[in-house]
Amino acid sequence: PLDVQGLSYALQQMLERAVIRFRTEPGDLGRIDYAERAARLVRAAPFPVDLGTTQNLFYELLQARYPEHAHLARQGDENSRAWVIRFVALGNALHIRVD
């Protein structure tokens, strides 16, 4: 039989680590891409995965980093624009709306 609890926990931990790595280097687009791919993998799981901690970590980034990048993106900064696009995609994958 499939160990659903074990797999769910493993996916939860993998996603939390991905978002923590992104949080330690929030300017690294590779880390945000990895976190977004990990979140999409978790969403595809045929069983529930607890996203609470990951969503809280993301929310901290939303409050601390998003406003500056969004402002710079509106000013024409291409790196910030790319960051915002990826950040919004990660938020969507975590079921968090980013405005």
C-alpha cells in the first residue's frame, strides 16, 4: 500500500525547503523558479499536502520583498519585472493571490 502520510510529509518538507532557499536569496530567479516548480508538483499530488508553513513563508516575502520589486518593475526594471512574474506564479501555485 501507498504511504500517503509519508509522501505528503516528504512533499511538504521539499516545498518548505525550496521556499526557505528562495527566502535566503530572494533575488535569485533560479531559486524562485525551483520553488514554483516544487509547488506545482505538490499541487499535482493526488492527496492533500499541508501548505501552511510554506504559505506563511511566502506571505513574509510578499510583505518584505514584493512591494520594492513591483515598484521597480513599474519603473521599467526588467530584472524586477521578471522577478514579479515568477513571484506571482509561485503565489498562484501556493493559492495566494498577489496584487
